[in-house]
Amino acid sequence: MTTIGELTWKKISKNYGFCQYDACPRHADCLRWVCAALIPEGALQEPFIVPRIVRQATEQGCPAFAPATPVRMALGFRRALGYVLSRDTAAVRGAICGALGVSFGPYYRMREGSYPLTPEMQERVAAILERYGVPAPVEFDAYEERIYFEY
């Protein structure tokens, strides 16, 4: 589990858009601002959210806002695949790869639980598995609360 208190510079994706607009009324609740505060002294880090855009958008709500709250991620779906008929396994694999926009390598990592599934991904996978006979609600192998770096 990774909470905001456990977040360190090493756990942050270096491609994540950071924000240092301190005058934003929601900055303390924004993951982009929290991550920017963790940038080590002397580090040259990009990318940053353009402050001019954030200043203009704060009245309506910032389009770059990312909630700094953990999300329930699913780890693996091997047990659920046990309900799928063997003649349908290739079709299920293809449907999941297509729905998530991944190739077989990431699919197998997701299936085994080494690559976590976001809530949106869980919905797509569950819908496909239910279509192939897995009883609803689909239960994944494990769940974990993690910070989700949405791009």
C-alpha cells in the first residue's frame, strides 16, 4: 500500500506532470503538487503543468487536478479465468488485450498480478469475463490501495 505519507521521490513516475502553483485553492489535495514538493534539491525535473493555464482554470476547476487519494487496485484474475471454458480462453485474452490496448506481455503480467488494474480497467475486464461465464460480481485475486498516477 502506498499512501501520501509513504510517497517518496523514488516511487514517482518521472514522466508525471508536476505543478508548483501554490496559490491554487486545491493544491494540498492535488497529487501533482504533492509530487512536485518531493523533487530533491538541485534536480532538473520536467514536465510541469504550465502555471498560466492553472491560474486561468482555478475559478472553474483545474483541468490538471489529480486527487491525492489512494485507489483500490486489483492484482490478478487467474481465479476468475478458472470459470472460462478452455475453448474460450484465446477469445477472452484477445478481448481483454483489445479493451485495454495492450499486447500479450502486459496481459500476462496483469493476469498474474504483477501489473495492477485501475478501477476503470477492472470494469472492462469484469465485463468481458462475465460475458464468458464468470459469475458476477467478478472477484480479482487480490486488492491493494495505491496512489494512482493518472496521466
